[in-house]
Amino acid sequence: MTLALAAYLAGVLTILSPCIVPVLPFVLAQGGRPFRAGTLPFLVGLGAAFVAAAGLAAVGGAAVARFGTAGRVLAFGLLALFAISLLSRRAAAWLHRPLVRLGEVLSRRAAVPDGALGSIGLGAATGLLWTPCAGPILGLVLTGAALNGPGWQTTALLAAYASGAATTLAVAARLGTALAARFRPHLGLGEGLRRIAGAALLAGLGAIALGVDAEWLARYPGAGTVAAEDALLAALRIEPARADPAEGPTRRAWPVEGRLPSLSDATDWLNGAPQTVEGLRGRVVLVHVWTSSCINCIRTLPYLRDWAERYRAQGLAVIGVHAPEFAFEHDVGTVAAAIRRFALPYPVAVDNGFRIWRGLRNAYWPALYVVDADGRIRHHQYGEGGYDRSEAAIRDLLAEAAGRRAADEPVTRPRAAGIEAAPDLAHLGSAETYLGSDKTENFASPEGISSGPRTYTAGRPGLNAWSLFGTWAVEPEYTRLAAPDGSVTYRFRARDLHLVAGPGPDGRPVGFEVTLDGAPPGADHGVDAGPDGAGTVSTTRLYQLVRQSGPVRERSFAIRFHRPGVRVYAFTFG
């Protein structure tokens, strides 16, 4: 119930974000119609289409891309007809003529039914074009649905989010109607307002079709909306996924939050013998939920290694639970390679079925759970950060198990270098961006994303937008280079830039060259690229390609691949 309220309020907050701008002309165009027969059914259709599209996104799969393409084509067609009918009464009459024969149910003023049915259709078409500001709250809904399976709870939360957005859009439509009613009798703008509305609709459709809206939104992201949603989550005590590092006062009271679930559902165990809840009884256990290509997870590993070594003699057992985000992370060999690369000294459960994940009621990468000697969860930390509190919990529960008072010792900070170094949050202005069709946004190539191999041009990406050059195939989870010599461009602001990438099915390494603002990176190269920008994608993993050595500023990043087959999954920053 609390999350449903938060989802509704988050929907209300979308009016503060630039992402609502492409929708407003379609809403305001309903201003001259009765609320019950026009605006209300329009908003019902918009909300229903959003719930259906977001529900498919939660389930995932190639059907989303097919549905999205067909839905957008139908939406563009219907809304274009409606806009033309507003621009020209002659066109409206011509478009309307065959519909008149169906009866008075059909409109005599536009190319769509004048009653509730037509308004619902227009609202559904608008909803298919609406790219919602999927902030922390909607992210929780979609993540939970993707990992725990769809259900009525997911549908209800999506409906609550859509209802909140519809509430503010209804207010906007009401205000627009009041203004139009006030000025129309005095200025004789009836026909003019009608044509202006039609022109605005066509302009909005053109901007969306050409991707101009995405580039504009990339330049003016909805930071205020995200901040408001974060504040709402904090007020309602709901944890966001992959939280930013945050430290606070040490907590000395550790309430019981649940019990450590069975570990027998792991699909495999690596780096040590299989562990059981019964076998761990009497020891304090630290459970680390992670996935190998997650930069937030990687940056927590220095603390895990340090605690595992320092507190082993006092009775601490550390266990990793690897729950995959991408399909390639289901491969046990990929997980084993990551364990070796990061020198993890503790056993790792491979949780490809997400059974331990669900037993923990988890929804985040990374997540820490501190379990006492009786198998009870006494502390958790979602996302990076909270290291002081987590170490205090470990110390206190070890002392509790030994029947002694915990010593007041200063917390330690392990050394972290290279890809494991803490992020530069003060200058972080870019966020994780997926490159597969299921989740991507802010694509700036003028051709737009389509399924199957296609030749793209780079365009001019704005801040936090990306583009392709060469022949690429955009798949649901990744984008694949389909011909030699292709590149990916991203405009970013952050100290570090990472790319999750891998070779093709043949496994042959693929060479690449990185540039910053059109030149080799020099001192700003990452650990996986040289000063000349050269590097090799040899396995599927996260690659650090940029670490700005001087003042952090906005840069244009490009990576060019020599051979086809390479797959790129996501950009992350730090």
C-alpha cells in the first residue's frame, strides 16, 4: 500500500519533468471538448496504454520491441489524422466522410469519434508515444516485476503511477480549457486556436519521429523530478535500487529483520564448498548480493575482501550470491573468471534461478545482509555506501555471539584503486544507459532505432545521449556490430566511463580505439585502454575506458571497433 501511494505521487510529480512536454499538446487539444466525453476518456486511454506498454517492458523479451514498433506506427497515424483534421476543415470533412456512414456515433468535426470511444483511442495513441520519466519508484516496480515475475501487484503499481500522471494532466487540460473559454469570445480565435492546436500536434509528432525530443530531454534531464522522488522514497522509508554511497552515524541497535533463507537452491557453488544455513549456525554471516558487470557491485568488493580477512578469526563468514542481470552472466565460467579477476577469498553461490534472491526479498544490486549467529538478519544495506554502519553491525554481532561487549574501534577504509575506486559523486552528471532496445533511451542517430541490421550515422548527441555509426543490429539486450568498422558515441559528464561489452559468439577478441573529443585520451585513459586509446574486448565484462585525470568536464566519447560481432550492453559512470 505504501509503495502504491508512492507510485501515485511519483506520477503526479511527472508534471515537473521535461518528459511530459511531448504529451501536453495532445492533452490541451482536448480542451474544447466536455470533460466526461473528452478529457476523461482520453486520460483513461493514455493510462491504459502506458500500463500495457510498461507491463510488457517489465516482462521483457523481443515481443516488447515488436509491440513498440507497431504501436508507434499506429499511434503516429491516428494522431497525424487528428492533427490534420484540426488544421483543415476540408481535410476533416474528407477524412470524416466514410465514417459518417457508420452513424451518428462518429464525429462530424474530426477524423475520430466525438464521444468517449474516440477520446480513449486518441489517449491510447498518445500513451504509446509517451516516454515516462522512469525515476526511482517506477524503477522499483519494473525491477521487481522482471525478477519476481509479473502479477496483479505490478499492474496495480503501474496503474497507480499512470493515475498520478493523469491527475496532473487533467488539471493542465482543465486550465487550458478555462483559458480558451475566456479569450475565445473576445478575440475571435476559435478557428485560429483550432489550427494552432493542429500545428502543435504535427510539430510534436515530427519531433518525436526525428528523435528531437530525446535530444532535448537529454540536455534538460528531469533532475528535479528525480530528487523529488528520492525525497518521497526517503519519507516513506522505501529504499531505492543501487543507492548512492551515503555514510551516517553508527547504529548500535540491530533489530531482527528476518531469517537467512535456504542456500540449497543455488544452481552452483564457486570458490569454495557449498554452504548451508545449518552449517553456518554459530557464526556471523555477511551475504553480498552482486552481479559481475555491475560497477556499483564492483566498487563494494574492496570492503568485502577486507572484512573477510580481518574478521575471519573472530567468526565471520562471508558469502557471495551472484544473481545475473544480463544473459551472459548466467554462464558459470563468466562468474568464475570474475571471482579470479577480483581475487575474492570467499565462496560464491550462483543464483541463476533467483531463488536465494527471492528468499531474501531482495530487489537490488548490490545488497549486503548481516546475519547473527542464530541465523537472523539484523542489518541490510542496499546499494553502495553505508560501510561504517555495516562494519559496526559486523563487530557488534561478533561481540554478541562471543558474549562480550564490542570495542569502540575506528572503522577502517581499505585501499581501492582502478575500477574499484569510489565514484566522484561531486562531479557525476551521467547515469547508467542501456544499449539494448528493451531499456535504451536518448538515442541520437537520425535514423532512429529499428530491428535488424541497419546503417546508422552518428548525428550530434547532446549530454547523456548516444549514437551509432556503421552497420549495427539493435537487439533487446545489446547492440551488435554487423559489419567492420563501427563506432558508438556518448556525450557524458563524469570522472569515469565504463562500457559492458563482449566479443561475438566465436569468442575472437575484437580490437578497439577510444577517443575523447576526437583525440586519443592520453592521461585520461581508463585501465582497459591505453593512452593512445587502443584496447581489446576479449571477454564479456565491464571495461573501464575513461578516467579523467584533471578537472571533470563534459566530454564526447567514441569507441571504434575493427571487427564485426562485438556486442555492447550498457554505459556506466563514476
